[in-house]
Amino acid sequence: MIRKLLVLTTLVGMLGATPTLAAHQCRDAKGKFIKCSEPAKKAPALSRGAMTKDKSGKCRFTSGPKKGQFTKCK
């Protein structure tokens, strides 16, 4: 019973410390706050060349796991 209580309090303490650890990422070596750099934005999953229009004017994927499926034309 005591072990379960100790494990529970340890887990609660770790969950409470997580936001404070994330806040320290925007500091320099001396501990002063600096502007946090935003994570790089990912490129779109499909480029414009990965789709084609068929005879009826509907767009389809030309490659990848969704090859041949209909999609919205851009």
C-alpha cells in the first residue's frame, strides 16, 4: 500500500514538473530568456505534380499510397 502511494505521488510530481521543464527551453547559457525559435513548418504532403486531371476533369493522385484515388483539384 505504501509503495503504491509513493509511486502515485512520484508520478503526480513528474506530471507537474513537465510544463516547467518546457519553459526552460527558451533560455541561453546564462539563464536569461531569449526569443524561442518557432519549429520549421513542414512542406505540404503532396506537391502539385502528384495529381493529374483525367478526361472527365476529376483530379487523381498519380503516386504514393493513395495512387488512383480522387482528390480536390487545386
